[in-house]
Amino acid sequence: MPTAAPLVSVLVAVHDGEPFVRTALTSVLGQTIRDLELLVVDDASTDGSGRTAEALGDARVRVLRNDEQLGLAGSLNRGLDEARGTFVARMDADDAAFPDWLERCLLCIDSRVGLGLVGTGVLDIDEAGTPQEIHLHDAGRAALRWRALFSAPVFHDTVVLRRDVLEANGLRYDPTFGESEDFELWTRLLEHAEGDCVEAPLVLHRLHRQQASRRRGELQRSLAAEISQRQIAAIAPDLGERRAALARAVWLGEEIPADDVAAASDAFVTLQRRFCAEQPYEGDELRVVRDSVARSLARLAHRADARILAEVVRLDPVAPARAAARLARRRALARRAHHGAVELLRVLAAAPESPPIRVAAVFPEPTPYRAPLLDRVASLPEVDLTAIYAAGTVARRTWSVQPRHRAVFLRGVRVPGADRVLHHDYPLTPGVVPALERIDPDVVVISGWSTFAAQAAIAWSRLRGVPYLLVVESHDEGPRPGWRRTVKGTVVPPIVTNASGVLVTGTLARDSVVARGALPERVRVFANTVDVEDFGRRAAELAPRRAALRTALGAREEDVVVLSVARLAREKGLDTLVRAVVDAEDERLMLVVAGEGPERSRLVALAREAGARLVLTGDVEWERIVELYVAADVFALLSEREPWAVVVNEAAACGLPLVLSDRVGAAHDLLRDGENGMLVQAGDVDAAAHALRELAADPQLRSTQSSRSRELAADWGYGPSVDGFLAAVREAAAERR
């Protein structure tokens, strides 16, 4: 075992759970959070549960065997004693977790000081894995404490805890509480810390006949009622046992005799008022509690008198509208979860019995479009990925990217003047060699050949006989100095032909590497792209604010906003775009450029001299860039040199017509000339002006091309690239074997 403590210890207790345990454990090992240990407590199983866990062959797995059956609480306590992580997470041996379960829980638990407990929603699946009903809890600290008066406030098989809260207060499960050991523990933990919930189904909860909750359901209900009585008495001791039981029945939606409905609602409202009066929360957090109380009372409405209905209105005056919105949101979550569950279980079922393929991926820098792809690759059970970055940035980027995959950042010395030759920095990073030695990869994935880290990784791979895959963005379009073409024609072919395969960003890069000796069948797409579905969803959500977003830019209702997102540098062709806007001779045209760079003052002077309406927004945060796409009518990028341009993916995903130069790599895959925009030659002002003139004059054309952009962008999401990466890695690993 490694000596460094992991970020998360995941506890899974199993007793005779062989049919489902491999799926459960594989889903944990496939989390986007890779820094974890998986503690499997084999509770004296008589089947192969323990052997199944050991056979996974992952160094992060530790199997602890009980010689005598201790039960769930005793087994989990043993796991807690062995856990070394900053956080402790829990999952059942017959469940499965979506890859972002731990990640989203940790984001939540770190979002507020004092949070020690976080859970998520669940999606029921049957024995065959067919999705059933989703179950969600309201987010918020107050909502969680309110739920804790009646039942376990989080689903036990989804929970993430701060281990220091447990250790500092001597907290462990109490085995005498049987099937409600979790509810009882959470009530004690909430005396020392706050809790919250991620309002999304992130764990698949399997329903089958052998579940303890089904076999001992009556015991579970009686113990939960005992704990609930104790909790309610602490808030409202004068309610008494009977009225407290009636209040709990309202919350649980249990059948209440007609003669007791009024008393039950009064007890429930009294409890809510006492609770809200004693809590330190305010504003939205208490509103969530009141809304949930109103929903519970509304279930009695068909049998209730006017006084109870009036109480519902007092608690939530817009209860029907809020209920409709809540239902719509949950239906949407259910649809996505059902689709995701089917895919997750398919992937888990196909996961190999052998250990995952160790992959070292050497890249110049993390980027907002590449890092999410590597995050998804890292979540695959079949891959154990570590990214090695030459630097935080080699291109003087202003963005900040926090990879969710395991990453090593090298420290290097920059070579003065390298950026003028290579168009990026060239840090000397000999640390790439010991990093590769520590990872001991089965396959090395190397981005390009123009950084020291890439060159050293290629040399190391060939020396050690480790297969490597190249990631290539560059292509041959556009002018290049003679010396660059000579170097590329001499140095690159051996690098390409010795590679096990090549991952390219698109058609132009594919043509380039095939021309230099790559086997066409070994070339796959690993795109520079974005989460296309997410961009489209965010654009749709912002659509009602389009008028306000345009006003903020200074655009009038009748204006046609042409957007370009680019660094203000000569190679981006922005001077061509400014002149094209003027030569289009349509006063409605307004050019908005998002970006910063050395050409700002020259562009401002050019626009003033030519009479162009130009708005320079400066750098825009990655999270807010979609606002500009929503405000715009046309997207244009007329670069003279552009290997790909992820902004084209973004613009197409948001449904903008495109005007692109023929040297933009993305244009050859995401633009169909005349269908979703127009392709022009780099530097051709007249052609660009003609394209802008046509689009400005014809709103219907813009609308048609907008729809086509979305259709084309849909094929450039993350899925195909992840599949291509995995196929190439499998192929390379098989070659080595």
C-alpha cells in the first residue's frame, strides 16, 4: 500500500453478495476522484465475495475479512477503524455509483464551513438492472436537519463524511440499532457538524429479495420510530408521544384515520414552527423547510378542512406552481438518470477481469476543453490514468483549470525566445523521466512533439519499449517558413511511424499524419471540444435573457451581432474581420470580440478609422462565455493559422451560423459551406464581407443555419473521443503484451 493517505476511503461491507459485488466495486474504482482507497469488509461470506474483490487487481483495494459475522454496523465500524482518508464514503455491495458521485459530494462538503455529512439521491434498479423510481432529498442544512426528525436524512449508500468529525467525537455505528444504525449515527453526528445533500440521483440502489431491509423491514421501522420520537421530543417535548407519532405520519405520508387528520396537521405545524424558531438558519434554507411542510400537508388536502388548506397557502403561497416546477425538474432528472444507468451498467458489465491499463498522458498544459475529456477517460474502469503536464500553461493562458483526474505538474526552466519560434514556451522539464518511472505505464499518450516533455517522453518510451500514442492538432494548411516545413518533413515521420497509433483533433490533422506515414486505420479522433449538451442546455436557459445580454453590449434590437472569440493577435485575422464588417455595408452589423492581447490598440484604431462598430469585451470567464453566444447572431473566426479552435464547437453548440477561414481546423469538420455558414479564404475581405452581408440581410437564413450548426455539433461531444482514446489504448496495450 502507498504510504500517503488517500483523499477518500470508500467502505463497502459484503456478506454473500457475489452476484452484484463486482459491479459495485468496479463503479467505485471508476470514480472521477482517483485518489481513494476501497475498503471491502467481507463479513464472513460463504461465497466468493472476498475473492471477487481481491481479483480486481487494483492496488487501491484492501479486503478485510471477518472470521465471524459482525453484521453491517460491526463491519462498517471495522472499516472506519482502518480508514485513512480525509473523507469516508459508504456504498452498498449490491449498488453502483455514477462516476461523479464522490466528486459532487466533495464539492458540496467543501462548499460550506462546518459540513461533516453529505448524501445524494438514488435511482432504484431491479435485479436485472432495469431503472425504476428516483428518490431525492431537498438540498440545504435546514432541510436535512428537518428530515432527521423523522427518518435517516440521507441515503446510507450515498453518504460522504469528514473522518476528523468521527474521530474527534468518538462516533461509530451502534449495532444495537440494527437496520437503523445509520439514522442513529447521523443524529449524534449532527450534534457536532452540519449536513447537506446533492439533489441528484448519483447512486443506483438495487432492489432484490435478499436485501436486509426487506427481510427485516418491521424491525427497521420500529427502531426508526424510536429514534424519531427521541428527536421530536428534543424540539417539542410538550407534543407527547401520540402527537409526535401523528406528526411523523404526516411527514412519511402514512395513512391517518379521518378522526386524527386535524390533530395530525396541528401537531405537524406546531413542530415546524418550533423547529424554525430554534434553528440558526434563515432565508432560503428555512423556505425549503416550509415548502416541504406545505407539500406534506397538501397530501391531506382531499380530506382536510379549510383551516389546513389555509395553512398550506400560508407556508407556500405559490405551492401549485412550485409543485409543477418541482415535478418537471424531477422528471427531467429521472430521464437523464435512466439513460445514464443503462449506459453505466453496460460499461461496468464490460469491464475486464484484468487490472486496468496504466496510462501516462503527457500534455503541455491543462485546458478547459481537454481536461474534461481526460476526466472522463480517467473515470473508465479499464484505464488507470495519470496526466503529466509540462506546466500550468505554456501559452500564457489566463484561464484556470483544476483537473479532476490524477495529474503531475512539472517544474521547468523556460527557454528565452522559444515562444517566438514555437508559438509557445519551451520549459526544460527533465522531471518527466522520473514521473514516467514512478507511473510505470503500459501505454504513454503524448501530445505533439514540440515541447521538451513530449520529446523526452517519446525517447523514454522507445528506450523502454513502451508503446506510445501521439495526440496531434497541427495540420499543413496555411503558409509556413521553409525551415519549419523542412523540420516537420524530416523529424516528424519517424515519430509518427513508430507510434502505436495517432489521436487527431479532426480531418486536417488526420490528413497531415497520414501523409507522414500513419496507418489510416490507426488514426482516431480525440477532439478539442466541449460538453456540447451542456453548452446547448446553458444557451437554452439563457435564451429568455437574450435581449438584456444584447443591451449590455450596446446592441439595438435590430442589430446583427457578429461575435468572435479569440486572442487579440495578428494570426487571428481580426483586422480582416473588422474590414469585412465595414465592407458589408450594413449599418446593423456590430462586431463583438472576446479576448485580450497585444493587438488591442491597433484594432481599436483600425475600427475607428474604418467606421466599424467594435466592442472589445476583454477576457471573459469560461463560465460566462455562453452569455456572448446567446447575445450574438453570427460567429466569425478568420484566423490565418489555427490548428483547431474550440470556440467553433462552442458557437455551433449554441446554434450560431459560422463564418470561418479555410485555415481554421474546425471548419473542415464543423462547417458545411452553405448549410450552417460560409467558408472563406484566409485574408479575403471581400468573401468575408459577402458572407456577413447575406447573413445580416436574411433572418430566416440565420435561423436555418442555426439549427444545422446544432445538428453538426451534436456529433462532436465527448463520447466519441473517449471511445477513440480507449480503443487506441487497448490496441497499444495488446501490442505490448
